[in-house]
Amino acid sequence: MLRVLKGDKRRLLMVALLITMLTSAVNQTVVATAMPRIVADLGGLDFYSWLATAYILTSSVVVPLAGKFSDLWGRRPFFLAGVTLFLLGSWASGLAHNMHWLIAARAVQGLGGGMLMAMNTITIGDLFPPAQRGRWQGIMMSVFALATLLGPTLGGWITDHWSWRWVFYVSTPFGFLSLVLLFYALPPNRAAHKPRVNYWSPVLLTVSVVGLLLALTFAQQDLSWATHRVLLGFAVAGVSGILFALADSRAEEPLLPPWLWRNNIFVVSTITLFLVTLGMFAITLYLPMYLQIVTGVSATYSGTLLTPMMLSVMIAAVVSGQLISRLRHYKIFAVSGLAVATVGMFYLGRLPVDATHAMVVAGMIISGTGMGIAMPTFTVAVQNTVRRTELGTVTAASQLFRSIGGVFGSALTGNIVLTDLSHRLAGLLPPGAPAKVDPGQVLGRLMQMPGDPRLSLLKHAFSLSITHGFFIGAILLTGGLMASLFLEDRELKARWDDQPAME
């Protein structure tokens, strides 16, 4: 039992948790500012969002499995496997020579990242009772934000001065150190009995999630929701989802137990996080492109301009985490944080074509502050409603739907931005030119010919299309804000033992 760990092992385990958070966060943030250069080098703007989607797809699939099975067999094997897969995927990404290789490597990295995502949050729940989790979740968020403060600038500098390949290698020393610490400090689980697992449930859930996420990704790539492969993906997701529900309802150890859907806090948090992640993906995916293409900054400087948003997330998360632990209530932070984030997104969605760097940074700070206030609250709220033996299941289920929201956001934002951009670029072509424009060719031209006077019109088109995506994201955040109003505000429990059992 992790809560009985004492002395050096407890301290080393906390260090390992912080390192794994740092490892995954640094890798993600250094890649963000390198993505436009990667696409320009390897080609294929149509696959731009696949670099993120491949990671999200595999991490989404593995999160509920790791969460549930770690409740049965312990955290140790899934934590160690997560770090190992993450390191292997990182090295394979750095060795990529075409976009397909890189996407496959990112998928391997996503398997490890999904396990780390689940295990970090669940282990905090194992170590600390609900009333203390807000404080520690805030600390973990501050480590994440510290990594994101350093990551964009580091990623831009490496991209400009070395090569984008090296951005995938920076997490290697931290990964090996965390492996050693976890191997020593994380105890093996000694189950009283061998659990009976219905293996059809994991298989069917995996098929359903993969089908859904591939359908969404194809919808983005095809710029249509009605192509054959998109409809096939949705059909596979629907049929396997129904079969999963039937199999899981008969399982002795269901992956998504029926009591989850009778838990008001879980349902409201899941809907809210789905909509919020859906909306915020516009910033994650297209803000680096906006800075580099529209405002004309280098990869290094675009990383510097992203720093204020990460700093605002860090400060807001630490402060709200401390206040949640002291007040033992969370709803006010969820609602107020989302309100601030929504205002920031609307601001970004109304940026003029000639927006200054200061105007863009102001929008990022507002959005980042709101997200920093709101995001730690939902994990704390959901974990407060279950027994310790159910922490893995409920935490992983919440993260699964958040990840699906991210892929929905990728597909929706990608369709909106790229479709709008193609139309705008087609209007700039001379008579007799092809009606369909490949934005990828335009992106390569923008990065290779900075002195071309015709690029002002192209940058104008990029600006209008990307800010249109931001505005759609703001509308989705408004939906998340409305959903958060229905969140029940339970007092956080001071001990594990006084947590209610789910009926």
C-alpha cells in the first residue's frame, strides 16, 4: 500500500513522480515549437495534426486499461512500462526520416505517455487523502508548468541551432533516472486473490476508441465528415462500443463500472472537460503556427512568446491548489477559472490581422490563468467521490474522455482552419490555376522565402483562418463553462477511511 510508505522510499517516490511529469511535459513542449519546421522538412501539412493525434490516440487507448489494471495488479509494472515505452518512442521519433515513421514513433511514445499520465495522478491519490490532494496536484501542475516554461524556448533554440531531431532526445537522462527511482521506491502489489478479468472488454474498448479517433483524424485529413473511411471508422466505433457495453456489464471487474454514470460529479466533470479540451486544442495546435507564420518570428522567439501563458498556468495552478486544500471546496475555482479562460479565447479569436506580439501574449495570459485555476479542480472532485481501491478506474475514465475531447478538438479545428485556409488561398491564385490549394506548399514557401512581397497576402489568409479556429474554440469553452455550473460541491474528505462507498 503506497500510503504506508515512510522515510526515504516515500520521498524518492515523490521525486520520481516529479521527474516523470517533467520528462513527459518537456518532451511535449519542446516538440510544439518544432512542429512547423518538422512539417517543412519532412513534408505534408495534411499530417500536421497527426503528430499530435497519433500520441493522443494511443495514450487514450492505454489510459483506462492502465488505470483499471493497476487497481488490480499494482502501479509498479505500469509505471515502469510507461517510462520505458516513452523513452523508446522518443528515440524513434528523433530517428524519423519521413512523416509516417515519425507518426508511428509518436504512437509508441503515446503508449508510454498515457501510462505516465494515469499513474502520476492515481499515485498522488494513493499517497494523500482528498483534502491534501489539491495542494499536491498544484505542485505537480507547477512542475508541469516549469517544464513548459523551459520547453518552448529550448525547443525553438534546438530547432534553430541544431536540428529538430534533438528535441526528442532531451528527456532521456530524466527518463533513466526515474526508472531507477521507481524500481527502488515503488513496492509491488500483493493481491489477496487473483482477479478475474474479462479480456473482451479491453479489446472491444480499444477497437471502439481507435475507430472513433481514426474517424476523427480522417475527417480532418479529408476535410470532410462524409468520406468512406470516416464513416467506416464511426461504424466500427459504434458497433464495437455497443459490444463493449454488453461485455463490460457482465464482467466481474468492468473497465467502466455502471456506478460511474450514477456519479453526478464524474458525469458533469467528464462533460465539462470534454468541451474544454475540445476548445483549448485550437491554442495547442495552431498558436505556434500563428506566431511563426503570421507574426514572422523564429522558432526560438515563438517559444519565448509562449512562456507567459505557461507561467500564468503555473502560478494559477499553485495558488488554486493551495486554496482548494484550505477551503476544502472546489466549485468556485472550476467556474471562475473557466470563465476567465473563455474570455481569453474570445480575445484571441478577435485578433486583428496586424496584431502585435503584446496583443497575442495578453490573450495567452488570460487563457492560461483561467485554465490554471480550473483544471486541477476536476481531478480532485472526482477522486473525492470514490474508495481508494477505485482511484485508478475513475481517474483513468476521466482522462480517457478528456483525451477523446482533444482528438475531437484536433479534427474540428483542423477541418475549420484548413478548409477556410484553402478557400482563402484559392482566391489569391491567378485565373486558370487549380481550384484546390495545398496549404503545405504555401507553408514551405513562407518559411523559405521570407523576403517575397507576395507573402503579406498569404499571411493575411493564415491569420484570418487561425483566429477563426480560436473563435470556435471560445464557443466550445462557453459550453464547458455552462456545464460546470451543475458541478456538485462536496467538502473534501480529510482521511481515506471516511470516503463513501459507491452504491
